[in-house]
Amino acid sequence: MKTAVLLSGRGSNLKAILDASQSENYPAKISLVISNRASASGLDYARADNIPVKVIDHTGFETRDDFDKALDEILKEHKIELVCLAGFMRLLGRDFVMGWKDKLINIHPSLLPAYKGLNTHARALKDGVRFVGATVHFVRAEMDDGPIIAQSVVPVHKDDTASDLAERVLKAEHRLFPAALKLVASRRVRVSGHRVLIEGAESADVILTNPIL
Ligand code: GRF
């Protein structure tokens, strides 16, 4: 499945996806990487693998809608079938999201629906939760909302700081995102209301997509 990855910065999740996509029979082909910031260091991972890179600088557009339209055009020009948001720090408008419904997936560093938005790890620590994690989900118009494809659970250790947690969760993300993308790109995933059903999977198979359990 022709897949694009959108990012705004470091790109460690892109790197994890690129590495996974080298393996035989991986069903997603990363065909385009787009950033809204020219300085995003993650673009270097794409360049190193000779993957087409585009920068669509959001500051050059008058409205969110104009930016979204430019993005949509480039994705269509490249015949992209599936879009992964991997640290893409722009909210996409309702029209764009609806146009890419169930073809647009995002990774978020929390066990959604808990801790939507920013500073997830610091907020979780403050609340004293015992487990945090990461979620890959289909994107809907509300921020960090949408049917959940896969999650990874990460324990909180005594004396953890927010950056300890961020590091532990990021490691889990690097296994989770390629696993979730594999499920979607192999067309085994169906959305039913708010739930994601994985064809031919017993619950044990789904747990296997969770690298920590
Ligand atoms: C990740 O923590 C991801 O969950 C969040 O943004 C961060 C991106 O990191 N949406 P990277 O750019 O992939 O290294």
C-alpha cells in the first residue's frame, strides 16, 4: 500500500517504520515523506533511503484550509493510499480528515482516551498513574480522537521523571507503529463505529501487536 509519513521534527517513528518496511512482505511502501517544517531533522532518514521528500511550510498559507488543500493535492499526485502522522504537529481540518477517513493514522504518546494533547508524561506522573503507553488510532476531526488500532502499555517506575517516561514510551512507539501500520496496510483492519476489528485475529494475535504485554 502506497504510504506517506507526515512529520514535523525528529522523525524517530519514521525511522522505525522505514526499518520495518525493509523486511520481506511488509505490506506498506513508504513512498513520500512530508514535513511542515524545512528544518525537521527526520527528513534526513527519508533522504538517506531515497524516498521523495516534500516540505509544505504552513506559515506560507493564509488559512488552515489552504494548507490542507495543498497537502491533499500532493498526496493525490503521488497516488498515496494511506497516511501516517508521526509527530506531525499541525491540526488537520475536518474536510481533510473526512476526505482521508480510515486512511489516516496517528501515533500519540498515551493510552488514549487518557491524556490527549501535549505534555502527556508530566501529566500522568502528576496523577500518579501506574501505567502509561502509546496508541495508534484512525484520525477523526477532534484532536487525538478516533478508533484505536493498537496500544502499548508501559509501566511507571519509582523515581521516574517525565523524560524517563518519554524515553520508555518512545521505545514502545517504535515497535507499535510499524506493527499497527502492518495490520492496516495488509487490509486486515475494519472500522465498526468506534471500534477497530482485526480480521482473522483471535485476541491473542492482537496482544502480539502489543510489544510490552
Ligand atoms: C512521538 O512521541 C509521537 O507519539 C508524538 O510525537 C512524537 C514524535 O517523535 N505524536 P518522533 O518525531 O517520531 O521522534
